[in-house]
Amino acid sequence: MNKILVTGGCGYIGVHTIVDLAQNGYEVISVDDNSRSSMDILKGAGEIIGKKIKNYVVDLCNLKETENIFEENKDITGIIHFAAFKAVGESVEKPLMYFENNLTSLVNVLKCAAKYNVPHFVFSSSCTVYGSPDAIPVTEETPQKPAESPYGATKQMGEVIVNATVKSTPIQAILLRYFNPVGAHPSIKIGEIPLGKPANLVPAITQTAIGKWPTMQVWGTDYPTRDGSCLRDYIHICDIAHAHTLALNYLFEKKLKQNPEIFNLGTGDGYTVLEVIHAFEKMSGVKLNYQLGPRRAGDVVAIYANNNKAKSELGWNPQYNLDDMMASAWKWELKLKNESSQGATS
């Protein structure tokens, strides 16, 4: 059984990927400093797979502590690197924090991969690397424009770092550029838990609908889209998670055609912010209190994926539609409220 290290394993995408890996025959360990997450989410993941998940509470910017994980687990055969700060707005306000955290952690993990002869590496990249593209949908060959935010710049730089590393080491790598992951696991045992006020659209919708916030803001109403709001490619979290398992399989089966190889992960459909809000209202029967406001710094106008390569090469086929995404996100929000009210009365 191949042992996989998942960095940022207590994060939203990380924990769903841990579940998918375990259900497909991989042994998984996690590292997460829990600065933006909680270890509690691993309990739900453990319930799904019937096994406790080991997590190292380590800041990957600390090379010595990072090396200790590899010293203790010399049988690691693959790494999926999620660990990073990811709020676009915050990155505009605190760019140096984003450059330091996201790039130092990546460099340290790659140093360890090289030192401890870990042959397979999957990098959590993002559609933000395309900047504001001249044409959509974007393919893997779409030229990169300047990033619209420091967060996006860290993903562009991260890809450069991985590219250079694989040319000078035996490491084989895949870069997964994904779009907007949403929803929760069908079991509703794991889902997204933003810290503070959510920066991402779907948790902002569900938390407003549940009453955590009196209203939510739609950033920008004058974009050149169908209704003036930003257009994005939203994809169910479990579809994203499974793509990471398929990417590792692809590496282990030695199918890599170039190193690193790049795949877009999106549904291939674009929805505007207002369309997503209306889909939620229709699915849940809840009227959402939202306000229309000015554009937000760092936001791309419109982007969605051409996912033909991931479908043909990885054998990846998204299983969930927008209604499924909204329904699972709402069930997760209702569960969190129920648990919170039970905790308050116990």
C-alpha cells in the first residue's frame, strides 16, 4: 500500500481528498498546522473511512519540523501539496504574508521530497494562474496573464518552482489547476468550515441563509457577463478530490507524457454569482438577503475550464451538477447549525 502525505489535510479540499485516497487503497497521513483549520474535521473523515487519520501539527515553513515527518515516515511514496493561504481579498491586503507562507512551505516540502526520494508530487494549483484570460473556456495551453491577486501570483510562482525542481531531481509531478470547489461529502460528515466571515461564494450564501450574517455582498454588477456579476466554474468538492486520486494513479502507472503535466479541473460550465444565488434559492426554498456592491480588488471577470484533457488522460468525469453542489452545501450548513444548538443546550 502506497503511503501518501497530504499537506493541508485538515483543509476543505485536503480532507475530502484524504477520504477519496483511502477509499481507493492508499494509506494517508496528514500535515496541517491548523492555523486556518481544525483537526475536528478529521473525525468525520475517519468515520467515513473507518480508520483514524494521523495528522502532524507542523508549520511547513519550518524546515526542521517538516523533515521530522519524513524521518518518521521513510516509506512515503507520494505527496499532494494543498497547504497554503487562499483568500484572494486577504492576499491583496497582506501580500508578503502570502508570498512567505505559500512559497516557503512549497520549497520546504520539495526539499524533503528530493532528500527522502519521494518520487511523486501533485501540486494544488488554481485557475488564478490564467489571470484574466483573453478567451474562455481556458485550456492547459492558454497563455498566462498577470495574476489578479498575490494569491494567484503564489500559484504561478509555485508552478515555476515545481517546473524547475522536476528538471533537477527524479521527482515526477502533476499540476492540477482547479476552479471553484463547492459542496460537501454526500455523508455530510465533512464539508467546508471557513474561519470568520467566508470569502468564498457558497459558504457566504449558506451562512447568510442560516442567519449567521444578516446579509451578503455581491461584488460587482457591471462586468461584461450575462447579468453583470462575475462568472466562474463551480465544481463539487468530491469531484475535485477524486481527480487527485486519479492523478496519483497516473503517476504510479508511469503514464506521464511530460514532467510536470498539467490538468484543468472544472465542469466546463460557467455560472455567474447571481445565477448561483438563484440556484440556491430554488433548491432550498430560502430567500437570500444579498446586496449589490462595487467590484472587489483581485477578482477575475469570467473564467471556466476546458476539461477535455483531464477526461481523456485521467479518466475523470465530474459526477455532480450545480443543484447537487448547492444541496450538499446546504445540508452541511444545517448540520453545523444543529450541532451548534445541541452544544449550546448540553
